[in-house]
Amino acid sequence: MVFPERFSNLPEYAFPRLRALLDGHSPGGEVLHMTIGEPRHAFPDFVSNIIAANASGFGKYPPNEGTLELLDAISGWLLRRFDARIPAEQILALNGTREGLYNAMMALCPETKNGGRPLVLIPNPFYQVYAVATLSVGAEPVYLPCTQETGFLPDFESLEANVLDRVAVAYICSPSNPQGAVADREYWRRLLALAEKHDFRVFADECYSEVWRSEAPVGALQMAAEMGTDPERVVVFHSLSKRSNLPGLRSGFVASGPENVRRMRQLRNYAGAPLPLPLQMAATAVWLDEAHVEASRARYQAKYKLADQVFKGIDGCAAPQAGFFLWLPVDDGETATVKIWRETGVRVLPGAYLSRDVVGENPGAGYIRVAMVLNEEELQRGLEALRDCIYR
């Protein structure tokens, strides 16, 4: 049987690798899972009631693009949060943003760019769907190291002009996963100016935008409006998974210019899985409510302070600007992960499993990722065990 060559070099998924690394070893204490970024804070109480009250909607095909009520709720949230006036027809409801991050590439990446195979810029470490989407359309991924020296964000300006001229899409995650770095206004200005100059789209993954330490991160739509950027230049993705602790609701959206959204909606007609009506109704109410977001954010802010206290005096171990991961420096991520598991029972993820080797270098090799999703008591116990195991 013949398989497509473009899938021969897919990145191996992190969690099967982690199981292969650890499952042959016994845990050295009570098991605490700090690997997966699955929010554990309570989601809004009203969600279950709305789904139950509208359960008859499971008997109907939902609209592919999202109900008008849901799209209007998202449009209103974008205006309140980012001062971005995005009408409903420029929004597509998603069955989780992973679907959108993949299908936007299918719908919008050209077959060629300036006479050659298009390039797609990917931050390294990265969310694996960026690379899989790139390979799916036959484009060439270019992995940009996100290191302490680059502020843990990709340095797009370091690329030569002839390379940038071949770029079709640049993925950017802000706040970043796993490091929690935030692109500031000047960073966005430079990136959007570069996209205009070299004619490429920016795919802005902003799923962690509502989990922050002291200041709400600026967004791509916000900066594009301020700069007067072509709305087709920016494609922005958001989700209720992290904002509202609803990863299982599978509700997100993509917003962009009218032509981009038309093309994505057209693809969705054939290759998408729209959110069931009762879930769309619940999502509508969730986008309209900020009280639960503020309550959850306050808990994360307390967790930042807790992490700062636990790792006080240890270089590079402070909690991030945003998001809910710690990106902790170690001599070797795999070795540290095994040691922590065998001696404490705490399960973390080697940073190299989220990154790609480029010219023999892996920017995640000297890190572990730790998800701060446990309750505060378990989190403190896990962080203290990890600290005492690795740093003392």
C-alpha cells in the first residue's frame, strides 16, 4: 500500500512519547499529573442547564458557520476585549480551534508563492497542528527557535528577504505555549508590517489570551485595526477551552477578512464538523459572561505567586507573563522528567517533545513543561517536590 510522502515526516505526538519514556518506571510518590494543559477550574454553572434545556437541538443539523446569536456574541466580545469591530459575517464558529488552525491552512495557503513551494513559518516549540497543517498542503515548514535570547517568541525579522518573499503563512501563538511569552504592541507592529511588505498571512493563535498575570495581552485584530492593516492579512483563533475552562465543549472561532472567512466557510461545508445546536447555545451565553473568566484568572494569578515563591532565587523559574505553563530550565528534559517521576511521582513533559530538531539543535531540550492546572494544594505539593528533586 502506498502512502503520501508528505506525511512521512510528521512530528511524533508528545504524549505517546511520554508514556514510552515513563511507563517502564514506577512513580516515587503520590502521582500528580502536570503534563496536559487541560483546565481544571470550574466552568460556569449555567452551561449544563442551557444544554439540558435545549437538548432537542441534538435532533437538528446545526448551521455550519454558527448560529447568528453565537456569532453576534463573539463579535460583541471582540469589541469589548480588543476594540475590534468584526461583523458576524467575518467570523466562523469552530469545533475547537485545532480544527480551525488546520483548515485555515487548507483553505488559504496557495499552491505556490513567487514561483516556488510556499514556506510556512512556525515557532519552535510549537503546537503540533501547525506543522501537520503545513505538510498537508505541501508547503515547507520553517521552524524559528523561540529561546530566551528571542524573548521566547519567533524572530521573524532574522530571515532574509528572499526567504520572506516565499512565505505564505506565519503562525504565531501569543501568549505562547509553552513559555507564556506575550507579543507586545511593537512586536505586532513589526510583524504586521513585515507581512504587508512580503505579502503573507499571519495566523494568530490567541487561545491563552485571557489567562494573564497583570496586564491583558494585546491581540492581532486590535493591532491590525490600529495600523489599518488589510483585514485579509490577519487570521485570529480563540477558544473557550482556556478562557472558560471548557475544553470538552469544543467551542472556538476564527475571525478574519470577508474573503478569508468566505473560503473557510466554503471548506467547512464539505470538511467541517459544526458544533451541535445545544452546545452553540451554551457557548453563546459563555462568550457574553466575564464574571467566570475573572474568577478563574484570579486563581491563576494566585498560582503565579505560588510558583514564584516556590522557585524564589532559582534562575529562569519564575511564573510566566500569561498562560498556565511553567517552562523550567534543566540540564536535559528527558533525564529530568524520568528523575522527577521516579523520585516524586510528579509527571511533567520534556520540552523537546514540543519542539523540532533543526540543524542538530532543539530549543526545548533543556526545559520541562509543567501545567499549573491542579488545585492550589496539589500544585504547591507538586512544585515543591519538583524543586527539591531537581534544583536542590
